[in-house]
Amino acid sequence: MSQTEPEAPPSLYAAREPIFPRRVSGKFRNLKWVIMAVTLGIYYLTPWIRWDRGPNLPDQAVLLDLANRRFFFFWIEIWPHEFYFIAGLLVMAGLGLFLFTSALGRVWCGYACPQTVWTDLFILVERWIEGDRNARLRLHRQEKWDVRKLRLRMTKWISWFLIGLATGGAWVFYFTDAPTLARDLVTLNAHPIAYTTMLILTMTTFIFGGFAREQICIYACPWPRIQAAMLDEDSLTVGYRDWRGEPRGKLRKGEGAENLGDCIDCMACVNVCPMGIDIRDGQQMECITCALCIDACDDVMDKIGKPRGLIDYMALTDETAERAGKAPKPVWKHVLRPRTILYTTLWSLVGVGLVIALFIRSDIEMTVAPVRNPTFVTLSDGSIRNTYDVRLLNKQGEERPFKVTVVGDEPFLVELEAAEGDTVMVPADTTFLQRVYVVAPAGSQSAASERVDLRLWVEDMTNGERVYKDTIFNGSAN
């Protein structure tokens, strides 16, 4: 009696089937080309833009100067204590993402996401080298590695690697002077961190854009799962008008098509999809609303003499109206509704607040830290002296004289360590630590009290701008 071998349990993992999108032309594809060119141009060229800030400051227009803990953006200079500007920009970016998603679905993913932009670039290079979809499929299915396949694959991979290298190189240029770093990189004199960062970004760009592609969007990115909370029945997303296209079927000569819909099941929408999905199956998490399927379907509809829009940007409310034979809402009614108006208002308020904060901020700043050991000193004449560490920030591009004064209920004397009188020269565009002595005359109420409120003023003697900080003066009764 023979024993049968037990059946192996079914696998829960499906191996990835590479996707080879077919070339397509149309208004949405052209829009993606424009956005790709603009975003890549901004990324690669911005570090090389020069901006004159004076002799003591870097002349790179956009620079994240970690060594000096500052961020330069053209005429704007952000110091570490002004990080709220960066936080505000992040809030604006989040609100903008919510706004566009609630209005137009995943347009960020489909048009401007770095993963989408670089994947588009890699696919473009792949198409130039290996040919369009059918040629790439044949090469992929060819098991034998002959000279032609090896040549095409090596050319493609080297091109991808160079794009990744340019990507990693452009990134490190944002953190130091680009021409200087470029020279150091070529002469092998750059810091090892620069080479390490470039290598990491080169390989991640090479792998993500060349091999992982849609897998990053489906499995690594959290946005496909978050977007459900951002969409509603009035959000415009890419959809298929099945009430018009079904039942689908091939057009054949000599056969009537009275019982068929407009969809001829040509698979054009599937063949151009970078995510490898069939939009006719309904809205799916993988869809990035890139609208390439709209271009492909419209092209087919033109060829067979059918009206465009079988696949189009549409909302769930449009589907209900069209099925009932009514006209859908105009696009502006989908875009301008309470939810998007609320997001736009919040986004605008944050932006206006940042602009106001940028223009009203002072060019000089100060912090005051009382020296606690000892809290006060009794001088030989009976007067009481307190010591303060005052940190002065001069945001100007030149050395400025700063005058320190004190305001209280009684007159105080001010002395500056290693400075003449009550004025100190603060170097250009730097933070300067100055020790300040405040003295209450002998017999005064402030000298005999336990604690007195005090206000330290700093005045820029060049332009008259003033700032102050409140602190405490400790008397002999403390």
C-alpha cells in the first residue's frame, strides 16, 4: 500500500512580477514630464545658485550650515532658536497634502513624490536603452544571458547608478559650499561622512527607483493607508465609468456591437499603469492617480470614434448622478467645498503668521542667565553686586556696538567684563557671551532687599534697535 505525500500548504507570499509600463502620450503624461523636469531641476541646480550676503557670510543661496547651526534661504537666515519657522513650514506641508488629497486624491503621489519622479526618470532611461514595453518584456523573459542582454542590462544599470550618484551628490551640496565640496570630492579630500552619505543615497535611489518601484508605494509608504481618512464622496479620483463601458468586448468586423459597452478590452489602461493595476476593477489602494490610464483610454476612444472620458477624474457623487442620467457637478464645486476651504484657511493662516513673524523679528537678540554661585557679592563700600551672563546675538553682517543698560526702581551701576564702559563690540553674524555686573549702591533699598525686579536693555548703537529681558536682582537680605 503506497503512501501519498502530504500536500504543501499554500504560500502566503506572491513573488513580485516586474511591471513594464508602455509609453503613452497625452495631457497628463505631458504634465508629469513638466513636473519631473521642474522638480529635478530645482533639486540638482539649487546648491549652485549664489547669493551675496556680505564678506562674512556664505554666498550659497540655499545652505543648511550645520557647523554654524544656521539655515540660509536666499535673503532669509534661520537660527537654531528660530526653529519654529521650520516647524511652521512642516505644518503647511502637511495641511497642503491634506488639501490636495481631499480635493484631487493622491495627486502628490502621482506627480510630485520623489519616489514617483525618480521612478519615472529610471523608466525613461530603461525605455531609451531596452525599448518600449514589449521589447522589455521579451528581454525579461529571455532566460539565456547572451551578449546583447548583458550589454543592455549593464548599460541600464550603469545609467541608473550615475543618476543615483548625482542624486546623492546633490544632497550633500546642500550642507556645505557646493563648489568647494565638489573639488574636494574629486580630489578625494572630502570628509568621509560626505562619501558615506553619497553612497547611501546612491544605492537607495538605485534600488528604489530601479527595482523596488511600486513596492515602495504599496508596502513601505504609509500614505496609501492614511489617504482614506482624507477622501470623501466629493473627492476627485481616477475612475472607470463601468455603466458606460460594460459589458466590454472586442470589436470584430461583421459582428454587431449593439450589446457591448464602449470598453473594447484593449488593456491599454493596464499596460501604461506604473502600479500594474486595472482601474476597471474600481478604486484601489495601489492607485496613485497619475492619470496615465486616462491618456491611454482617451487615445483608444479617439481611434474607435467613441467619446473621451471612459476613464476620467471623477467623484462618487458624479457616478450616482450619471447613473441617474443627470449631469455631474462642475469641477470647481468638487474643489471648493467646506472641507477644502477649511484646509485652505488653516494653510493660509499658518503662512501669514510665518511671514509676519519673519518681518517683525529683531536683528538683535539676548538671553540673560544670573550667576548663582554666589548669588550676590558685598563690595568693600557696602554696595551689592550681582553677576549675569548675557548672550548677545548680532544678526547683521558687520560688527556692531551694543550698549547695555539697566532699568529698576532705583539707579543701578552697570559694568561689563573686558569692555569699556557699558558698550561692547559684538562680532558680525554671531552669538557673543558677555559677563555683566549690576551694582546697587550701599544703603539703597535694592541693596538691602531680598529680591528686586530688574530689566536689562541692549541697544544697537548703529540703528537704535533695542531688546530687553526681565530678571531678578538679589540683595543682602537674600
